Amino acid sequence: MKKPSPPERRQNASLREVLDELVVHARVIARQVTQMTPEELEYAQERLEWLADEVWRVATGQERPPA
């Protein structure tokens, strides 16, 4: 007899997508931080903050995260 499959835990595809993007970006930064120029670091930080804001927005269903 076959066991029933466990229910899918990932029910919010939008949240999973933006979380995956945040994790990938953080890993890229961690690998390349010693070779990045100050301008690249600044951009990487801004993008990381933007992605974190996106995670918050999608997770809470808000239009914008609190300031």
C-alpha cells in the first residue's frame, strides 16, 4: 500500500520566489565581497534591502513595508 503524500508546504509561490532571490543574492555577495568595488558593494546592499522589503510586503500582503 502506498502512503499518501504529505501536503505541499509551499503555498505562497510569490513569497517563495522572492525569498529564493534574496538567498541567492546574499550568497553571491558572500562569495564575492572581497573582490567588489565600493560602488558594487553599495549597489549590492541597496538590492539586498529592496529584496528584504519585497519579502516583507509579500509575506504580510502590504503594499509597502513600514518605514
